[in-house]
Amino acid sequence: MSPELSEAVERARKGAREAGELLDPPTEPFRSHLSPEVQAVVREWRDSGDFDRALAEVIADDPDLATE
């Protein structure tokens, strides 16, 4: 990234932070509140392709959801 672009990005971040539009980075690592059992079920659903199929069905019914 060029120095000029880096400076522009930093100014934009500062403005967004001051406007309350940019949250500070988390102070703790992400920790799921789902139990290991539920995480396993969700992972299995995702890995099986069923999640993608269900998502495609929902988007087919309402294409606007694809951009929300």
C-alpha cells in the first residue's frame, strides 16, 4: 500500500471511529457460547452441504436477502 493510501485509510478509520461507526477491536479472543455438542451439529450441517442448499432456497424465495 502506498504511503498516501495508508494515510487516507488511517484518516477514514479515525473519522469512522470518532463517529461511532467503527468499533474497537475485541480485547478478548472469540469464544463461542454454543456448547461443543451444538458446535458439532452446526459444523456437520455446514460440511454436509445442507446449509448451502437451505441458504440457496431462501435466497431463491427472496433474492434481496442475498445482499443483506
